[in-house]
Amino acid sequence: MSIHFPNRYATASVRVRNEIVIDALPERVWPWLIRATGWPDWYPNSRDVRIEGGASDLSPGARFTWRTFGVRVRSTVREFEPHERIAWDGAGMMLDVYHAWLIEPRGAGSWVLTEENQNGLAARAQALVMPSRMREGHDVWLAALKAKAEG
């Protein structure tokens, strides 16, 4: 299983890859990942998540806006395979991102990978000034996802 990055992210300025093993099957992990409007309740680096049309959950092609890492981002779901993968692109001030998640069953649990590739001046500046910021933020997201799915 691998991430299908669009060509424009093949030479991304910034790449961050994080993974975790969760003691819960993909069917228990998935709902926490797609219920984007609930992210701010358990992932402190997300705010003001709004899905077009008023839905609570992400779906294929869903468009949503949110704040993350202090930036307002407009995103569109580009990949959506229930219990297996989800990915969205995002555009913010001087920022172009692609954020993908893979969930793979492992015994009675799941292996979860998240990888984000970024282009743009804001991505390059953050990489210079705070090189570990996104990696650490995604570690927090994965730890919180683990706690929710296992709880």
C-alpha cells in the first residue's frame, strides 16, 4: 500500500512522514479520521473545520476549510477508500499541500501512516525556522487518534 501523490508534489519543498500502531481495527480508526468537524475536540492543531454543505464527515470530493498550524486552508478530499486511505490537498497563504493517510490492518490492530508534502514560500520558511514543527504536530495527531480509537 502506498500513497498516490499527484505529480506536482513529487519534488515537494517539505515532506513529513509519521506512523503509529493502534490497538484497534481500521473500522474503529476510520470514523475518527473522517469526522473532520470533530477534530478540534481532540486534535489541538485544528480549528474552525467546516465542510461545504454542512456535513460532519469527509467524503469523496468533499471540500472543507479549516485552520491548522495557524493557517487558514481550503482543502478537497482527493482519495477516499473507507477504512484504508484518505487524502486531501490544501491551499493557504503561500502554501500548497497534499496530506495522505493510510490505514492497514495488523493483527487485531492497525498501522497508520500519515504523510504530507508541501510546496510554497510558507512551507520553505517553516522548514527553515521550525524544521520539526509539522512532524511534532502530526505525532500529536496520531497519538490523539490512537487514544480515541482505542478508547
